[in-house]
Amino acid sequence: MEYAILFLPLLGSLIGYFGRSLTRLFSEITTSLFVSISAVLSIFVFWNGIQNNIYGNYLVFEWITSGEFTANWSINIDPLSSVMLVVVTFVSALVHIYSIGYMSHDPHKPRFMSYLSLFTFSMLALVVSDNFLQLFFGWEGVGLCSYLLIGFWFKKETANNAAIKAFIVNRIGDFGLAIAIFLIFFFFGTINFEEAFQATSQYSEKKLVFFGIEVNLITLICIFLFIGAMGKSAQFLLHTWLPDAMEGPTPVSALIHAATMVTAGVFLVVRCSPIFEYSQVALNLVTIIGMVTAIFAASIALVQNDIKKIVAYSTCSQLGYMFFAAGIGAYHVAMFHLFTHAFFKALLFLGAGSTIHAFKDEQDIRNMGGVAKKLPYTYAFMLIGTLALTGFPFLSGFYSKDAIIEFAYLKNSSLGNYAATIGIITAFLTSIYSWRLFFKVFHGPYNNKVIPINGTHESPIVMLAPLIFLGIGAVFSGYFFKSTFIGHHSVDFWQNSIFFLSEIKHDAIPLWFLFTTPFLVLISIPLSFYMYIHNPKILEDFKNTNLPLYKFLLNKWYIDELYEKLFVNPAKKIGSFFWKKGDIGIIDRFGPDGISKLVKIISNRTGRFQTGFIYDYAFVMLLGLSILLTYLILK
């Protein structure tokens, strides 16, 4: 069963790609069926672990053996990987089914479905690994699939640019992860998770000199591990690829950039909790980057107008929540939010896709509005997703996001208090931009000048059916799994898959603190309706005041422009210099324009003697003989 979970998506990818010419829906049905079977088996494994505590490590084959070094390809099933299996396969299966309808008019949909299944396999290989090498294989695999899927519409220049940008930015993070793996192998003598984690305590005090600075070995390893996580999970400074990745088809956004690939960084930090727990410096860094990302992305989402980019920045912000939860040592809470977030964020992305489908590929929310009655099912699902994301009481986001803020408060440290405060402010901003999106899309006047309101239409059942399952998860996943993931007996569930050096007790929370976030979430609903629908002139007047805040947020804190000046332009100048001086000035000059050109000239002139007349050949022979005799005499 465990083998089937891993390899069915790979098999579906291969059959779907090479069998694309058999029948009209062969690739779509095959890939969707295989991933769906994998999802059902993953749920069974997850439930079997909860009920019967059945876990294990299943060897596929010995991958690399050299002396005492061994790296196996294994399927490691423990509580942490079983949770990820459910998230990856369940969301992937629904996205596959959704894509049958969404991509119905695309001539290359078999290739698209094949890429989706290949991505699913790579992500599964990552989460079930029992060593850093297999994890790195899956890590690079999802990066490759992300590149292929973001640039799927390769005839669009913006899609190509976005794919290249995602690939390059992720290479920075991947380089950090590779260095961390090298350090672990060099000092610990192993890349196996269990062996490396057991050796960590022995090296907790070891120092080494890195670029002339004495630094703790564990801290250095953790920092490089986190750099890898920052790239994959689009954290502050390495986040720039995620909004641009919305150039890919909407199902890609839901699968890769909401529920699966971007959570790989969170999974990495939680998986390596036995290492991170021995470096408070690294944990503080994770907390700071996480809370900066949370409020940074939320502030930008307030003013974006592309429906998919708003949800993308929301993803970035929620990942920040997960990281600062891990940074304060609440790894299980980070995983709980990862679990619930997968449902409601995939629901929002697919709901956004349904809206875009209704508006014939329009993505600007300023060109929408007033279609609540025309799109009743999409409206209902987007409402559920919005309520869950904002942390509306008793929906999934309420249990997981509020738990992060509460655990940060209970940390009882300066950084924990800062994180809790940032978490509350971010929750309020999240609610504002989420309701802004919802109200501007479904309420108020109809603003599209190209498509008449009667031209909009509800999505087909093949697109709406996946939203039903995601909606159920968005409503109930928090309530049903809270006690299992973060309750008083949650340590019994997580067992050794998460390491708690010092456990934070979830009790003694002041009543005022418990009600603060829900209160802000509730008042944001009428406030958003008033600002964006009832009296939008207030915000329009604010925009026209020429204050720098609006432009600052609209231009995404000018991070892209900063990178353009610091890295892109200097790189272009250096490249131009080497191209003109090196390539043209040296290689071309002495190559194609030098020796090669001279040989060509001599060959052309020599060819003139090839006339076909005997006297010309006799003259050449005589000339050659004269040269030879002259050489022999002079010698």
C-alpha cells in the first residue's frame, strides 16, 4: 500500500504523457484516477496511524553505497509524513479532477496533467524520505515541476519570465540546503535523519570558523537549512517568485503555491526540529523572518488587484505564521495550520479559478462585481474559504491560526510577545483584504465593460465537485483534528517525528487575549463592506492624497526594484563586458573572425586552381616541386 501511494502518481504521469494520443480523455482520467487512489490509501495510512499506531520504514532499494556510506530510497511512514501524505495527495487529486474542466479547451492538457502527477510524485518522495539525499531529490523534483508548470503556456513571455524567476530564486535556497547537507555529512558522518538527529547533541557546543567568524556548528547548519526553507516557502527576501508564479494555470497555483510545494520549507524545519532545538539563534531567526513575512505579505495584499496575486500574497503571509510558530518551538501548531490551510487556501485558489472562468480569463477584481446570484455555487465556496482564512469562529482557520498566536503569547518571552502582536495585526489585515476581494468580486455594481453580466456563467460540475470536498475540509478540519494535533495528548500522536526540547503548555490564557483576534475578525466584515462597497470614495480620496504609503504597498515594498539595482543590472553589465571584450574581442576575433577566416580565405584562393585544365595542374605541381627543392637546398 505504501509503495502504491508513492509510485501510482509517477506511473500515472508516464502513462498520461505517452498515452495522450489514445483517446480524448485518456490522460486526464488516468492521471486523476491514479492520484485519487493514492489519496484514498494515504487517508487510510493516516487513520491507521491514529487508531492503531501503525507506522514503519519501507525499503524500496539501496540507492548509493560507498564504504560505510549508505543512502537508501525508502518510504518512511511516521505521524509527520502521514499528515503530509494526506495533504499532498488529497489536494492533488482534487486539483487533477478540477483541471479536467478548467483546461478542457487547452490543446496540451495531457502534458499538463502529466506534469501535475510528476509533481505529486516528487513531493511524495520528499515527505516520505528518511535521509537528506532523498529529500533533496524530491526538493529539486518539485522545483523542476514548478518551473514546467509555471511556464506551461510557454508562448507567453510573462509566463516564461515567471518560470525562470522561480527557478533562479529557488536555486538560492537550494544552495543553502545543499551546504547544510554537506555540513551534516562532513561532521556527523551520515545523512540519515535518525542518525543525524541522535548525533546533534554531541556537537551542540562545537565551534568552527566560517568566513573568518567563529560560529556554532548547529547554528550554521540550521541557518542554511532555513535558507533552503525560505526559498521554497517564499519567505521575506526570497518571496519574489511566488506572486509572479500566478502566470501559470490556476490549478497550478492551487496545487503548488497554496497547499504543497510552498509548505515543503515548513515541513523541512519541523522535520529537522531535533537540530533546530539546539540553536536558539536559529529559532529566533526563523521567528523573525516568519513574522516579518506575515505582516509584509498581508500589507501588500491590501492593495493588489489581481485576484490570484491577492491569494498568493495571502499564502505567503500564512506561511509566515507557520514559520514563527516553528520558531517559538510550537512545531505541532505549525503543522496543524499547514494542514487546515491546505483546505481553505486550495478552496480559495480553485474558487478564484472558477471566477476567472466565469469572466472569460479576467483576473482584475476591479472589472468584476455584482455576480453573487449569477455564480451561486462559486459564491458559497468563496465565502467558506474567506471565513476559514480570516479565522472566523469555529471554522478551521480559527482553531489553527489563533492557536499560533496563543502559543506565541504563552512563550512568555520578548520575541514571543512581538510575534503574538504581529500575528494579531496580520489577522486583522488578512480579514480586511480577504473581504475586500470577496465583496469587490461578488457584491456592488457590475464593472466589466467587455462581458455583459448575462455572459458570465457558473462552472461545470467537474470543477465544482472538488470545491465541495475542500469546503468540507475548510469547515471541519480544525474542529475534528485540534485535539489530535495540538491537544494535551498531541505528544502521543506526534511521538518522535517532532522533537520538543521544552514543551509550551497551552493553558492559562487571559480571556481578553482569547477574544481579541475573533473580535477584530468580526468587526472587519462590516468595516470592509463599508469601505469597499458602501462608501469607496474614502479610499479613493486616500489614494489621491499622494501619500507614499499606497504606492509603497502597490509596488510591493520596492523589493523587486531593489534587486534590479543590486543584482540584475550589475549582472547585466558584467555579462555585457565579458561578451564584448571576451566573446567578441578575443574568441570571435581569433576564432571565427581570425584563424578560421584566414583558413577560409586561403581555401577559397587555392580552389581557383581547380580549373580542370592540365596546364594549371602542371603549373601547381611545378611550383610545389620548386618550393620543395628550395627547402632541401637551403637545409
